[in-house]
Amino acid sequence: MNRATLNLWVGFFVLLGFVAFLMLAFKVGNLSLDGSGGTYEVVAHFDNIGQLKERAPVRSAGVLVGRVHSVRFDTLHYNAEVQMALDSQYHFPVDSSASVLTSGILGEQYVGLDAGGDDKMLKNGDEIKLTQGAMVLERLIGQFLFNKAQDGGADKTSTDKGAP
Amino acid sequence: MIHQVEIRDLNFGYGDQLVLKGIHLTVPKGSLVAIMGLSGCGKTTLLRLMGGQLLARQGSVRVAGQELNHMNEAQLYAMRRQVGMLFQFGALFTDLSVFDNVAFQMREHTRLPESMIRDLTLMKLNAVGLRGVQSLMPAELSGGMARRVAMARATALDPALILYDEPFTGLDPISMGAIGRLIRQLNDALGATSVLVTHDVQESMKIVDYIYFVSDGVIVAQGTPEEIHASALPFVHQFVWGEADGPLPFHYPGPTLKMDFGDERGQA
Amino acid sequence: MRGAWGQGLRNVGDTTLRIVERIGAVVLFLGQILRHSGTSFRRFSLVIREIYFAGVQSLIIILVSGLFVGMVLGLQGFETLQSYGSSESVGVLVALSLMRELGPVVSALLFASRAGSAITAEIGLMKATEQLSAMEMMAVNPLARVVAPRFWGGVISLPLLAALFTALGIMGGFLVTVIMLKVDSGAFWSQMQAAVDFRHDILNGMIKSLVFGVAVAAIATFEGYEAPPTAEGVSGATTRTVVSSSLAILALDLLLTAFMMKGWN
Ligand SMILES: Nc1ncnc2c1ncn2[C@@H]1O[C@H](COP(=O)(O)OP(=O)(O)OP(=O)(O)O)[C@@H](O)[C@H]1O
Ligand SMILES: [Mg+2]
């Protein structure tokens, strides 16, 4: 085989490989998020995180804005401390609230962010104070029955605020 | 006198079979020396020792005054730049064309421009009468042609020491004569030193300066072609005249014929 | 009885020792290759030639297999997920299984049998026909001129092939589920994008295939270089290349997966 054709083929092959890689990175992996743009970290304490795991999505208004970075038990407050890496192109007021939500009925759990009204924005290392933990089915049912018994079904429960 | 190759008291073997036992041999600079001996007596092994591909178990092998046994890898490679070797079976690079085979060392070791490489390569191919096959692949050559190409390749960089492992096998009488003369010419024109391993007594007697006979791991006879021709040693006589009967055994040592074919049936 | 047990135990011991010895030899050989890699990068055309033989010539088999594997994944995934009413997640299933496991592993297995065996056979035959000796006598080190370019050609080719395999697999999954089974195309991509993480899925997959590439190329060149210089020797070495690289790929995959799941940090 002649050297020029060989080089051409190899060039074509390498190019094809890189195109495939870029397709994976941008079309499939949605690279713009935690790759190039950079992130900032915020922390939130929840009384219960349910099945939330590391790398679970953080969404606001349904849009992916970051990922859970780490989950650990806070021995001081006896609750769960969740570190989140938010995409630095999105900014949230300091009085925003975070809740642990579920996508679909059996779906994965994620953190939902609801923007507040403050002028000051969250920055790296800040804490989200307003939080709402995961719903636990047993407690929900228990509460429902309790309310039902209390006032005969006149009022709605106020606990299912975060359900989509 | 300066010796290009100087071998003293050399012992070498594969595994526990000793092939060479106490070889003494010198090749003066500028000379053309032949090594002869029966098939399997260790001639190829001896050439490989001169090229530093095998290391002596005992004794010394000096090429251009340097002891090969004490060289590190880099020094060995540096020494080999001055050595050309024609392999018994050619050993052409099967993935390169004839031209690229001959040009191989020029491309690896020099920064000559491509046009000059072309000229030099064609010159070398011309010398072995094969300029016409430059674009063929080695698989498309006959055995004799392949060997001639290998010869062009071995001498491509005009080495100071050229080792030929049976250059005459598989050649017709005409090319044999031509190759013989070429070996002599290369030797004289380049001022190179050559070692020639061969079975072809008649052809090599015409061109060489000195002959060593190897048998059973030792050198049994040596001398100039005239001395060899006139030699009364039964061994040499048998070899030179190609007689089946004589002191040299045709059979590789092993169990006797009787043991292999003989009375087994009777015993069983 | 005791004798048989003893013999069996001894065999296990011997085999283990031989395997460990062999791994050690390959690692040492890898070190040698690295030491003699200068030529490969100074004269990159040598490596380009090998990328052609290892990479370009494996292209068809990799592309076709990738497409088929992706289509099967799409079909199977659709079948299962549909009964949970979440057939749109099939994109996630296809993408994640391809990126994390099937892409790197299957393409490496195919590469070992397509290109690895060819590398072993070629080097082994060059050795058997004294071409390597001849090269040595021409003061050219075969490790630098023959082995290292083939090694780097393999190492460079495999990650590219794995990326192509994965990309084609996702297209295959898309073809089956979106075009044929009418899964919503928007949901297919968006769920995939939400679930796939660049560093943890894509980069880790690439790291895997790079490691596999090093392993396969080192084993293939080692087996060829150390092959007994006979016809049986070379054919045996070729078989060993396929068997040991496949085992190495699967074992390394287990190690790497465990390591990556725990996280690098
Ligand atoms: N790699 C090897 N391993 C083991 N034994 C070998 C090896 N190479 C050669 N031998 C043995 O060494 C002896 C000498 O071999 P060598 O090739 O040097 O013979 P030679 O004189 O060149 O023979 P020929 O004239 O047939 O080419 C032979 O008996 C052979 O069996
Ligand atoms: Mg020989």
C-alpha cells in the first residue's frame, strides 16, 4: 500500500474516532455541565434523604443544574449533610430551598431547588437553610390517617408540597 | 598484523550440547577467509558469535580489537554498524519490497536524501544482477534471487567486516561464478574483511585467501588454497574431493543402524 | 487418594506460579518496550502504519458489532422497561451499559482476536524467518523498530475503536427503539443526557479501553517476540495471545470497575 493512501486512511480513522468521542461527550454526556464550565459547591442538611445517592441530579424547574457530590451523616445535628456541585452558569438566591424529590413513582431520587427572592446569590461553600427531606411512605400514610381522623377530611395535607 | 576478527579458545554450546570446543581462528584485515565443515558442525553458530548475537561461554571473540563478551547493548549495536551479514536463508523483510530491503539500513542509519538512497540502492542491486526486480516483494523471488538480494542488503552500507553464510547454495553455475567474483571485488574495492561459510570447495578455492576446516567443534585443518589443495590429510582430501568414505562421518552421531532398525523384532 | 490430592494441589500450585511468572514477564517486557519507544515517536510514520493495520482494518468488525450490540440492547431493554411503563429510559440503559462496560470490553475482546493475533503472528514469523536477527545484525534494535511501533499502534487504536463501538451502539439502540418501536425521541435523548455523566461514564470508559489497549498490545507483542521460531511455536503463541488477552481484559475490567465505583478521590 502506498504511503499517502495509508496516511489518508489513518487520518480518516482517527478523525472518525474523535467525532465519535465528541458525540458521546456532547450529545450523550451533556458535557457542558460538570466538564468545562466549572462548578461551585453548596451544602444542605436534610432530616431524611431517603434513597438519595452521590451523583444524583440536582434540578431546578426540572432542568439539570448540578449533581450531588457527597452524602454523609452529620454527627452534630443527627441529620444528613448533602454536598452539591452546581453548575456555575446558574445562580440561586441565598434563600432558595432544597427538597429531596422522586422522579415518577418508582424513579430515582433527586434534589429539587426552588429559587427564593433574595438579591444575594449563593456562592461556593454556602449553605441552603430551607430544606425539605424525603417523603417516607409510612409516615405519609400515618399522617394522612391522623388528619382524616382529626377533621373528617375538610382540609388538605400540607406536607406534599414538593410532589411534582 | 592487525586482525579484524580474533577468536581464542572459544567454547560454545546450546543447552548442554557443546557445539564449539576450543576454536582458535584469526581473520587478518583485508583478507577473505573461508570456513568449511560438514553440515551441522557449527559454522552458522560461529558467524553468530562474530556478530555478537551469541556470547561465548568461554574464551574470547574480538572484532576490530574489541572483546564482544564485555560489551553492553549500545556498544554491540555500535560494533554491528561495521558488520554486514548474509543469512543462510536470506532473512529478507517480507513486508518490504526488494528495493526497500536494500535501502533499509541507509534509511535507518543515514540522513541521505531519497534520490541518493535510490542511486545507491540501484547500484547495489545492479552488482548482484537484480536491478530489474527492485519493485517485487521477497515472496515473489526464487531462492537464489532472494539470497542475492540479501547480499546486496548486507553490503549496503559498505561494512568493514562482511559475514557470508553460504552465499553459493541454490545458485546456478553462472551466478555462482559472478557472486564469487563479487565477493572478492567487494573485499578488495572496499578494503573490507570477509568471512565466508560455504560447502562449495571448488568455487571458494578460487577466491579466498585462507581456509579453516571445522569438524566436531575444533579446527582440524587450515591453510591457503594451494596448501589445502596439496594437503595429504585424509580429512581434507575427502572434503575437497567430495568422497563419501573417509574419516568424516556422513551420519549425525546417534544410535547405530543396528540399534534403530535391527533386532527389536527379535527381542519383542 | 492422598497421592491424587497431592498431585492436584501441586498442579494448582504450578499453574498459579506459571501464570504469575508470565504476568511478570509481560510487565518486564512492557518496560523494555517503553525504554525503546523513542524511535516510534521520532518517526511517527512507523506507528501510523501500525495504526492502519491494527485500527483501520478492525474498523468494519467494530462498527458492525457495535451496531448489532446496541440494537439488541435496545430491544431487550425496551421489552423489560415497557412492563414498568418507563420505556423512554431505554436510552439510559443502552448508553450506560455501552459506555461503562460493553463498549470498552467487547471492542477490546474483538481487537484482541482481530489485531492482537495478527501482531503476534507477524512478529513471531519475523522471528522464525530470522528477520529479527537480521535486523539486529544491521544494528537496528527490533524492539524499537518492530515491537514498539506495533505496541503504540495498538494502544492508540483501541480507545478510538471503543468510542466508535459505543457511538454506533447508541445509534443502533436509537434505530431500534425510536425509529422502529416508536419510543419518543426527545425522551430517549434527554433521559440519556440526564443520566450520563461525562467524567464517571464517558471518561472512565475511555480510561478502561486505554488500559485494555496497553494490556492487549503488550501481550500480543510479547507472545510474538517470545514465540518459539517454528510454525507450531507461532500458532501456539497466536492462540495464547487471544486467550490471555481476553482473560486479562476481563480481570482488569473487574478491578477497574471496582476501583472506579469507589471513586478516585
Ligand atoms: N537454536 C539452537 N538451539 C539448539 N541447538 C542448535 C540451535 N542452533 C543450532 N543448534 C545445533 O548446533 C549445531 C550447529 O548448528 P549450526 O547451525 O551452526 O550448523 P552449520 O554448521 O551452520 O550447519 P549447516 O551447514 O547445515 O548450515 C547443530 O548440531 C544444531 O543442531
Ligand atoms: Mg548454517
